[in-house]
Amino acid sequence: MSDKSNIDSIPSNSPVSSIPSDYYPPGCAFWYELTEGMDAGKKIFYRNSNHGTGDPESTIVFVHGNPESSYTYREVIKYLINSAKKPFRLVAMDHIGFGLSDQATYEMICQDHATNLLQLIKHLDLNKVTLIIHDWGGPIGIGAFLKVPDRVKNLVILNSTVFPMPKTGLRYDKNYPVKGFVWSKFPKIIPNDFWGAFASFAIFYNPDDPQELVENIPNMLALAREGDGAIVENETIPQKFFREQFSSEKNVMSSKRLVLQTPVWGHGNVYKEPKLGERDTAPFYRFIQDNISKYWGPDGQNIGVRAVLGKWDPSAKDEVIQQWIENLPQLEGHVKEFEKAGHFIEEIEPEAIANAIIDVAGIK
């Protein structure tokens, strides 16, 4: 297909000052201007490229979570391109408030991002989709595609859920990463000016000693104050990128809102947004939970399903895996778990993820 929205520079409303050279292939960067909803007029970045010889047999769609962007899939994409034997189309987008997309103007939640993603799905006429989801990308991606369920053939789950988070084991509001210093409280602990630095550090942190992370936070914030905003020495290009996307306070507040929502992940809640007033997330989750098995389970389209999970994370505990299997039984026997990996599995095991995509999409 042709796409006339290709431009050579990032929109002026993105806070990122430079684009990593491996963010997208030359000529494959696009911005779509949203036409409906609360974000109408804003631009969403996406990369859109074909790989292999001949017409694509599958469309691989990556949906990211928080505090990331499509760039979190860069290593997975490299393995995918180098290993797939059949042609495929690849689409990876940045939500509003993240990456190369326009800045947020309110504290966005999953249903807002899903509304925007649905517009992009229709604009690009995405079909034969293998959907890759991580973190809040789960309810965002599934919430959008369940509005047009026939477009999806396969689903690959990476440390995410769309079901009510069980109140057992690891919990974002009780004992993760450590008891007394929990993930859902970090937005109230970390100053806005250092949220990007902290977020970029968290993406690349793998659990050797969670207590050490807690003890080092004051030192890391001191380093950020003394330097250019980074909280690690020898900051990598990806770390700098993820940090810079939150040099906008609007983006910070939107990202923090998603972290504040983790205790009610999948349950739904009513909260007050500073500009919009009272908002209720429950209907959004109920729609997903009422329809995912109906459309994509064995009695529906019976889509292919795989999961690649880092086990040191509430979204990968056994109770959550069982919820997925109860709703999509075809996942049984296709869950790959990494005991020494944490939440951001795409940064730790990209080859395993690429292999799962190739397998379920049938492009090997």
C-alpha cells in the first residue's frame, strides 16, 4: 500500500531531541494525524515496512506499554528480520505521550490509547495480524483489536494481562519490587524532573538484588541532579531516548498515571483526572474480558497464542498465566518462562520472542 504521510523530521510537539539510527529503516517513518476523540489533531508515530521477497503473508503489529515506546522492540525486530524465512509486514507505533508521537495533554489511560490505536488500525487496514503485546500494551492492543476481531490471527503475550490482577503473590502495590517500596508508589516518590531518568533505568534493570535498587535510588537521583539528568554512568543510546521522551511534564504525568493504575489492573476503578474530572475504567476492562474468549478462543476464531514471560513480575505469576489459559486454552503448552528475567522481557530475551512470533505466524 502507499502512504503519503511520510515525513523526514519528528513533529515539533515531540520532546525527543534526536532519533536513534536503528529506530526505523530509511523511508519507513510515518505520522498519522488522529481524526477522532480527545486526541484529534495529534500525530502518532509508526514505522511501517515490508520484509522478505513477495507479498507479506502476515502483519506483525507491536504494541508497547509504559514507560516505553516502539523502540523497546528494536532487538526483537532485528532477530525477526534476520530469521524469518517468509515475507511479512511490520508495524510498530508510539502512543501519544511516548517516543516520537505528540505529547499528552491529560493523564492518559489504556482506553484512551486503545481508541487512538483503533484509528490507526483502520487507517492502515491491518489484516492477518500477529499482535505482540507487553505491559499496558495488553489492554491497549487487545482493547483496540477486539473492536475489529477478524483482523487478528495470532497473539504473542509478553508480561501483560487484561484480567483482574490476582491479590496473591507478587503485587505492584504490596511487595514488588520489595515490600514497603512498591512500584505503584514510585510516582509519588520520584520527582517529575527525574521520572524519565528513573523510568529508563527501570526498563533495563534485571532482578539480582531488588533491595539494592531501593538503597541506590537516593544516590542515583543525586547523580541526575549533578549531571545532565541521567541516573546511570555511561548512559546508553536507548536509555537516553527513553529518558528524553519524559522531558515533557505532560508526558511524565501521563506515564505516572499508568503506574498509579497498577493496583487496579484489570479490575477497573473510578478516579479523578485533573482536566477531565471523574473517569471510570471498569467498562473498558469488562468489554475485553467479556469478548476475548468469545472472539479468539476455540469457539471463535481459535487464534494462535504464545507467551514469553519474565517470571520476576506480578503479570507473569502462575495465577495470571492460568487466567490467560482459561480464556484462550490454545495457549496451553506454549508458555516460555524465564525465571531470572523481570518485567521488561523484550530487553532481556529478544531472540526467544522473535522465535515465538515466527512460529505462531508461520513465517519460518
